[in-house]
Amino acid sequence: MRPLPERMPDVDRRQVTRITPDPYVRVDTCDYSLDPRLVGRRVELRISRREVLAVCLETGELACRHVRSFARHRTITALEHARALRELRGGPAEPEVEQRPLQVYDALIPA
């Protein structure tokens, strides 16, 4: 057997696509979210065994970086993409949760 080469060949799949108004891209059977602020721009997808990466061709901005999922029919959405999409579509803001000091609960529960 011959030794492995010093530099392994690039086996990542690559494709160029335009980000649609529904900012997701399908890889195999899973949908991965893209940055909704880049709708209409062309991105280069790089699909490896470990991650899905998309870079905007015009500006070099990162459109997404997700850990690759081999489960079937999943939708993977990054939190920052969901927030940006909600802001762009004018959805309701995230609810504010009251933070109470623990002394309030200590007073209610007898020791």
C-alpha cells in the first residue's frame, strides 16, 4: 500500500444559489437557514461531511454555518437568523421575562 498524500483532496460539494425570500437551502433532505438580510444575493454553498457553509459571492459575508445533520427531513434554524427574519417581517418582539430576586421566594417559603 502506498502512503497517503501530504494534502488530502478537496471532496466538499459546492454549488452556487440565490437566496430566496424564504431563506432556507435544502441539502439532501434537511433545510438549513440562511441570513435573511441577504435575500436576493448569490451565495456559494460548501457542503462537507461536518458542516454546511454559505458565503455571499458579492461581499464575502457569511450567510450561514451549520453543523451538518444526517437525520432525515429536519429544519435547522440558527437563532440569529430567526430573530432577523422576525424583525424583517415585522413580527412581535420577544417577550420580556421578569427577573425576581430570590429573597421574594425566601419570604414566601417558611424555613
